[in-house]
Amino acid sequence: MAEKLAIDGGTPVLSRSDYGNWPIITDDDRKFVNEVLDSGIMAGGTAPQVSALEKEWAEFIGAKHCLTTCSGTAALHMALAAVGVGPGDEVITSAFTFLASASCALHQNAIPVFVDIDPKTYCMDVSKLEAAVTERTKVIIPVHIQGLPADMDPIMEIAGKHNLHVIEDACQAHGATYKGKMVGTIGEVGTFSLNNFKNLCGGEGGLFVTDNEDLLNKGVLIRCFGDEIDEVSRRRKYNASILGYMYRNQELPAALARGQLKHLDENNNIRIKNADYLREELSKIPGVIPPYCPPECKHVYFFYNVRFDPKAAGVDCEPKKFRIAVEKALYKEGMLVGQWQTMPVPAQDLFQSKLGYGSSSYPWAVNEDKGIKYNYDPAQFPAAQELCDTYTIVHGTHPPNGTELMEKIVTGFQKVFNNLDVALAHADDELYPGPDGALYGAG
Ligand SMILES: *Cc1c(COP(=O)(O)O)cnc(C)c1O
């Protein structure tokens, strides 16, 4: 069964046409989108689709209030502004996440502080959280990474002890649960993204969720320029009482998200079924580490993350080089694989240079001028660094893809891992063009 690897001139196991597209558009989407077109109402803070989505999402996750926003990043920034974060305050988040979990703090003139990840779950390592708390800390932003809930109980406990706000970054985890509770309803504010690739898609957009009426009211103000609304006429007064932004969403994305929401559970269940199948099969291949899900959590697999361990595979090779060799060989077999984050967030140039606004070093300078130093040396985040060296994302685990594609993905893995010496010999080959001559695209 010495099948020739595609990277060595053999026939690829898969082609791009084996992959179904995300999102899946149904008549539910068409119905709501057509309602918008027929109504002629395209936008407005309390327009029909936006209001309906807010009601339906709050109901779905069991929260009292929801506001739609133009992005997940806007929802995060709005949450920080609503809880009263200001210049020089510190905001703690995870070292392995999307930039927005940290840049939302910079947008509020606050300073991101990072905590390394748990090497098993890839979420914030709660055993390292308390050491990151200072007298300046105001907020913890746990990230439910790739669809897996962060370990919220200890996070809420530490937050309570130090009187900190908790804002959940649930942008990758619509419908995930922690000990039976929907993520986004455990902290004071939950934030979600509706971007094209997320489990709940509106094209673009975001959701801000809270049980706290004060935070809701602040959110309404911040979302729309800080403009006060007249209590009687419900009209805008054009008198800003606080600093706000233009973070409203529109009717078309809200309508699409409503149509998608009708299928969220069903689609998440397919992601879980595909992930369970891959876990079962891939864990039989020495050196392949499928994602872990603690028993108290429901993982919704926004991304299906696989790690590689050369030692377990019986190969004497530097781990990062091994990952690159395997990733290339899998890609040449026609599989959509590739990295998402390539480094811990604090390793990015923005944090290394600390150039925030223009050529100034604000907001860091707010505290650095007082002698407090911020050190973003990536060596402080060894678990995040090791993950970045050794993981790849196996794309296509979302519906409409099912067992047929998962079987082919497993075959591709088996083929490459049966020929590791050949894969390693081609570690420096060019990646592009891919098997179809088409460029790699996420999702
Ligand atoms: C997508 C994402 C965001 C930001 O969402 P946008 O809608 O793209 O602004 C924030 N945090 C995480 C973890 C994300 O994956």
C-alpha cells in the first residue's frame, strides 16, 4: 500500500470540489432578506430585523438583553466602554486568540495583558490568571477558542475576588456550553461575531449580550455616537452625553443572521458529529493530536485544530519543521489545511513596537511614563508558542460536509503518515499552486 504522495507526483486524495461551502443559504434566509427588500427599511437602531434578531438571540442563549453591532470587535469595544474601562486600565486576555480580543482594549486606551494557554484546551490557563492581576486590572476577557468554552468557574471566582468585570469573547463559540450554560451568559457581557465564517453568519456583524440593564443602556448610547434619546418622542436629541461610536448593524445582515439562527443547532450538531468522527479515526494515527473537549463542555468546533508530535510519530525531527512538512503534504493531497494564528498575539509587531496612536506609544505610555513596564516577550507564553509551532486547522468540518468528506480527510492523513519519510524529504517544496491550481482560502 505504498501509495505515492501527491507532493511526490502521486494522485491527490481530494479535490476542491469535494468541499461544500459555508454558510449554507436556505429559504429561511431568502424569506427574511426579502422582507428587508420589500420593506425598503435598510437600517436603524430599532429597525424590524435588527430588533427581531436581538430578541431571538437573547432567547436562544437565555440572556435578558441583546444589541446587534456592526462587528464582534465593535461588541467587545462597546463592552469595555460600557463597564467603564479607561486610559491605563489593564485588560487580561488569552495569548492564543484573534487580535481583536486584545485590540479592543487599545481602542479604549487600556492596556492588554496576556495569559498563556492551557496546552490541552488552548483556552486561557486559569492557573496563571491570578499572577497577571494588578491594582490596575479592570477586566478579564476569556476567549472560547475555536468553539471550546474557557474554564469559566475559576475565572469568575478570581474576578469576584479582585472585583473585576468579565466580558466573554464568544465570537467563535455560538451555542457552546460550559456546565450546561450557554457561553456569553456567564460573564457580565457576552460578545459574538456574525462574520462570514463564524458558526452564526450574517455576512458581517456582532452581538452584545447582557443581563444588566445599566450595561444595556450604556451599550445603546455607545453604539450610536453617545447620542441621548428623548424619553417621550424616542427621537435622537443630537446631544452626545458620552463618547460613542457608530457601531450599529444593518437590516440585511440581521435578516441573514435570523435565517441562519434557525439552523444553528442543526449545523453545530453536524460540526460535532464530523469532529467526533475525526477524533475517533485520527487518534489512531500516532503523532496526530485531535482537539480535546472537557466533559463539562459542549465544543462547537468553529475550527478543527489538529496538532502534530514527531516523537509520537516515531520521527526524529524538530516539531515546527515536522508540522510544516506534514501540512504541505496534506495540502498537496487536496486537503484544505493551514494555520490561522501563526504566533501568540503578544508576539505581533504591534505589541513588540508598542506603537498605538500615530507614532506615539499610547496607550502604554499612560503607565510607562509612571515607571510601569509592559513586557510582551513571547518567551512568557511557551504553551501558546508551542501550539503555534505544531498545529494546523483542518477546514471543511462544517456542514454541508459530512462523513463522506471526513472519510477522505482521514484517508489523506493515513496516506501522509504512512509516508512520513517522503513528506519530510519534500518539506521545503513550494506550497502553491495547490492540487487544483487554486489558491488556498479559509473556511
Ligand atoms: C472573529 C473574532 C472576533 C472579531 O469579530 P469580527 O466580527 O470579525 O470583528 C473577535 N474575537 C475572536 C476570537 C474572533 O474569532
